Amino acid sequence: MPRMVASFANVNLMSLEGLEDPLRFSRKAPPCAVVIYGANGDLTKRKLMPALYRLAFEGRLAPGFAVVGVSRTAMSNDEFRERMRESVKKYLEDSPFDEQLWVSFAQGLTYLAGDVGQPDSYGELASHLKAVAAERQTEGNVLFYLSTQPSQYAQIAEGLGSVGLQHPPEGHSETWRRIVIEKPFGHDLVSAGVLNSRLQAVFNERDIYRIDHYLGKETVQNIMAFRFGNGIFEPLWNRTYVDHVQITAAESIGVEGRGAYYQEAGALRDMIQNHLLQVLATVAMEPASSFTSDAVRDERAKLLRAIRIMRPDQVADNAVAGQYGPGRSGSEHVPGFRQEKGVEPHATTDTYAAVTFLLDNWRWSGVPFYIRTGKALPKRVTEIAIQFRTAPLAMFRKATAGAEAIPNVLILRIQPEEGISLRFASKRPGSGMQIRPVSMDFNYGSSFGERSPSAYETLLLDAITGDATLYTRQDMVDASWTAVQPIMDYWATQKYDFPNYAAGTWGPAASDEMLRRWGHEWRRP
Amino acid sequence: MACEIIKPDRILKELGELWIDTAKSDPGKPGTESGDDGLLRACSMTLISFVDDEEDSMALGETLALLMREHPSRSIVVRLREGEDFLESRVLAQCWKPFGHRKQICCEQVELTATMNHLQDVASVVGPLAVPDLPRLILLRSARIVRAGALRKILPLADKIIVDSSRPGAPGFGELGAMLDSGHIAGDLAWTRITELRALIAHLLGETVPKVITIEYSGREAGPETRYLEAWLDGGLPDTHVRIKSGGGEGLGTPLVIRIDDTIVIRPGVGCAEIEMGALKQRASLAVGRDDELLSAELKIVVHDPVFERALNRITA
């Protein structure tokens, strides 16, 4: 008589097919070619190629895997392989470099010199991909990764479309073509709409993957696990119990060589419009009915659409721009933003931005969400602090020296020292009722010592396997531009007296004032 | 011979004192924000290791220390020896500082040394020492317990028992099957050892159902890994003829070459596998299969594993 075998998580022997082993096997990529536009660029060297190599190291890539690098620089296949080898060795994190594995991985790397403005280059790519498919057995699957200047995205998509590369050959219904683009998705609401129209004229929306690497971070994903995998927090996650939320993404360094780029972007565009509004959406969204790509993204999009759009006369009270001047970081002198290389001496770029967002939905009505981000702040930290309302009766007023009751704060730390802390009040030992706050800490690294995949490993594997859950959709991009556009418009009309904070401090005084109006103050992380 | 009276309460008190002493000896940097430095007590499970006293304590210590980084736990090591009336305990802390971190992470360890006649006492000491509400796992490396037929005495202590059927004196397929029959969760490192090879085969095959798969193994007799691989393929691919054959020579009976319809050839080696698919030759990395790696993989699974149980069921049927 066959032995009875218990089921787990809705998987039992009857439902297991073939050689599946969901408990033990990690997700694997199907055969495919990854075409990287901008193959000689920084992102490819620092992030993409180390992430692909690491996926190979973990055996996640199919033997039929290939990378086709495209950029303007003339280079042979061997030269490209050598450059990538050096990059992987230099930028690979938390992993050994296996020379023999590299030799095997590098067999799949080829290079094509081409100017994205030359129509012929797309025909050449099409022929090259045919040869790669035959030689490497990629089954015709292609992921196009645009790691170029954002102004070239639409042009490249149209070039691919001109030779039919956006669709698999007829009769190959299982074969896929996908395109990944990096942020920024436009520089304002209008340009985002134009970019989208041009991309969607070539590729189906379901095949367009807009990457926001923040969503690929393990700790951002853990916010969902924390909220929806535990029964005790979600009932408190609403206006009845939450007083306000603070999201902080602080950098201790200045722009460090990225001055020319940053001058055009600024903190609001570079961080809040994309990364931090996605974090806000993850913290505040409704539970999805299932953990599937569309269900999760629908909820994120709904939340982003619920952000109250500021009128011009509301911006001054709810958004603060800042720019750092010279100061000190520890014992080191930090030049002001305008003294950085590549930055104009009268640049009006915001290197700091703080915004109060309100959400017009049932759950969060009246709860302010404060977001701040900046360069040259005292320390590097990204965290979300959820401050709960105080107990209804201040029983221990005397014990707290007349202060109101100590509010509970739940802190979700994204970097560094990823973890979760809960602050609560405790009685000090001894006679009498002396109360003081204490912290209960969970540290990700000490509970799970295993290596976390980098955001690019996660997101590349997702794109190759067709999982768009952690990618942003056009309606999400539109909604987040809609939320920040009035701020950008208002700031464009103002003359700010920059710099208005010294490097190594927590930003302009106006930012503290913004919270004071609500009776709140910024945490010192 | 020394034989002390050992009570769980006393050991728990010693553990408490150990933490206070350890924290005193590493209070963190003065003047920094509280909580940034110093010690962090970490625990995600109770791991109870039964070993024979002759086993190299240094090697076991290293394995457990490596394991602590991924699975911080209260570790209870029970060393069993022959002779009469010996029972003693000690407590210690295992600490390390992850690279780039300021905080030291510490786990606690209890060591019990006992003669076999005290096995019942050991069980009554170990039970209350387990951390409440967290998984309890047994690593069984004591041939003495198997020989004495005392498996039943220790099974109730844990949610899962992990053995390595390829070790001399380890429980065999029959004993593992009996554990499953009695409703216990079991894991076998011989099965864990072939996880990456199985994943590679599944990845290469995809939806394809081959006609014949041949597993060639080293030595004259198929070892547990080969038997598991055969049973897994047999169960997962009912329309495929799976056969095993000896590749001759000496060896431990582990898989040497896997031929799939003569179109795919896989040669697993230490740390990697060579793959031939027609003209395409590739290399895939496989874990080296150190004890701590295998144990780490097994500690992640504290539920019934239907694929493992299906394979074991086929072997013992």
C-alpha cells in the first residue's frame, strides 16, 4: 500500500507534475538571448553583466543563453568578452569569480557595433540574432535591454519594429520578445506620455518592462511579506491607528561626478517620482487578491492614483526644495553642489526634496505621508517609519515628565542593516512608574545569513521568465508623474535662495517647518 | 566517572548568565547611538545534534559554526559514548561579526555528554531546552543510536530528523521509511546532495519526455544518491525507461554520467557539471556539497517534502 504523504501549501503528490520540485528548485530562465543596448556603458559593466554572470553561477540560466552587446564603439567579440570579464571581476558582490565558468558563460557573449540612428543596424541585429538562435539554441526568445540615454528609447524601439524584431516569427506562439527600459520614463507627464505612445506603437504593453530597481530590492519586497504574510499588523494599518508615515532616503555623499546628469534631474525627479512613490505604494496599497503580476500592479496603480494632486497654492506648504552648500561629512570637507564638477555655478537644482502627500482613499484619509530625500545628508539610510497614534489616555503622564504618551513607531529599514524595529514604552526597573521607550529589533542579516540576490538579478530573471510583478506599468508611471507635476511646475516659477542647507545636515529648516505645521517632526534615523 | 544531576532550569539559567557576561565583554563603542554596536542575539530554530563521542569535535564545531550564519539557532550537541554513568553539560556562545557590520551576532550552544544508559535522561533534558514556538530539528550522526535501536526515543524531540544515509552506520532506507510511516518528517543529505543535479536535469528537459535515461555510477554498487536519482526520474517520468549501470572501478556508487536519449550528456563533477547538447558544450556550476551547505538546504524545509517522500516510497516499495 502506498505510504500516505502529507500535502503542503496546496501542493501534493497528485498535483506535482513531471520533475517539478517547488520546495527545492529555484526558478530557472528559459533559453533566450539578451540584447543590451549601451553595452559599453556603466550600468552594463557595474550591474547587468555581474547580475547575469551571478545567475549563471547559480545555474539559473539555460545552456541556450546568449548576450548580444550593442553600442557605437567598434570592438571584436573577444574584446567585448574581455571587457565584460574585467567588469564582472571588479563589480561582482558577495560572490567568487569562477574562471572556468566564465569561459563557458563568455562563449554566449557576442558584440555588434552599431549606431541606434542607423536604420541598417537593426537589419544587422536581426541577422545576428538568427545566427545566435541557431548556434546557441535560444529558441528565438529575445529580451531587449535599453541601457542607453533615455532620449534613445523610442528610437531604438521603432528601429527594432522596423525589422519586425518586436514579434516572434509567425508560427512560433511560444516564443517571446520583451523590452526593458530604465528610468527615467520621461522627464515630466507630457514627455512620459509621448514616450509611452511611441513604445506602445511597437511593443504590446505586456511586453514592455519598465525597471525601477528599488522594487527589486529584497527589503522592499519584504514590506509586502510583512504586511500581508502576518495577521497582526494589517488590522492596524489604517487611519484609525496610524498617525503619520515618514519615508526617508538619505545619501551621505554628494553628486560625486554625476553633477552634469543630476543638474538636469534633481531629487524630486530622480528619487521621489519613481523609487519613493513606488515604496509609498508598497506601504499603503490594498492587499492584492493574489500574488500575480496584474493583481499586485493594479493595487499599486490604484494607490498612486489616490494621491491628492496639489493645487499651485498648496505646493509651498507641502513641498520643500533644498540644495546643499559646503559643509562637513564627519571630519571631511564636502564642497557645495554648485562647486561640484560639471555643475553650473548658479544651478537651481534640488538636491533635497521633501513632500507631504495625502491619499484620498478610505484607508488613509487624513494621514500625512512625508517623503524626504537628499544628497549630502548626515548618513546613508533608507527607511519607512510608521508612527501610530498614542494611547487614548495618558495614564503615565507623570512618569514621562509631563510629556504625552510615547507613540509606538514601526520602522522598516531598507538600507543599510535591513530590518524591522518596533518602539514601545516600558517600565523602568525600580519602584514607581517610570516609563521609557525601548526598541524591539529584527535584523534581516542575522536571521537570514544567506546571500540576498541583487535587485538586478531579481529583475533580470523576472523579465526573462515573464514575471512583471516588480516592474512599473504605464498607468503607474502616469499616476506618479501626475502627483509630482504640480510641484515641478510651481518650483520652476520660484527663485530659491540656494544653497539652503549645509552638507552634513538634515536639510533645510523649511522641511522641519513643513512637519511642524502638522504637529510632527522628522525622525533622526 | 563523573555524573552530575542535570536540570533544564539550571542550563537555561546558565544561558541567561552567559548572555549577560558576553554582553559585558562587548558593550559596543562608547558614545555611539544605542543599538548600533554590541551584541545581537539571534535564533530561528533549535538544532539538536546527536553524535558519537569519537566524532571529530572540531569538524562538527566548524560545520555548526558555518551553519549558524544562515540559520542562527540554539544548538544542542549531544555526544554519546560507551561506558557507564556519565552525564555532564556546558553552555557556550558562538559569535561572529558579519563583514562590514558593527554588531556581533551570537548564538547559544549547549553541549551534553552522556553514556547510552542516560539517553532517556538526555531526552528529558533536551525537550525543555528547545526554544518555544520555533522549529526543532535533529541532526542524527550517531551510529550508536541506530545500533541500539533507540531512534524512537529521540524522534518526539523534533519536528524533523535529518540523516545522511551515505554515512557508515546511518539509518538506511528502511528506517527512513519507518519514520515517515509514523508521521515524522525526515530528510536525507544523500537526497540533498543531488538537488542541484536534479534541478539541472529538470531545466534541461523542460517539457520534453525522453525515451531512455541512463545513469552510470562509480563503483560496483549504486549508492543512495544514485538510487534516489533513479527513483525520482522513474516517478516523474512514467513513460521514460530509466536504467542504472555501473561505470566500474572503485567508488561510492555516486552518479558519474547521465545520458538522456543520447542527445544530452551530463557529467557531474565537484562544483560543476559538464553538459553536452549536440554541438553545444556548456558548464553549469553545482554546489560543492559541503556538510554545512547540505544541512543548510535541509534546515530550510520543515514540512513534509512530497518529492523526496515519493522517491523514498519507490525505493522501499
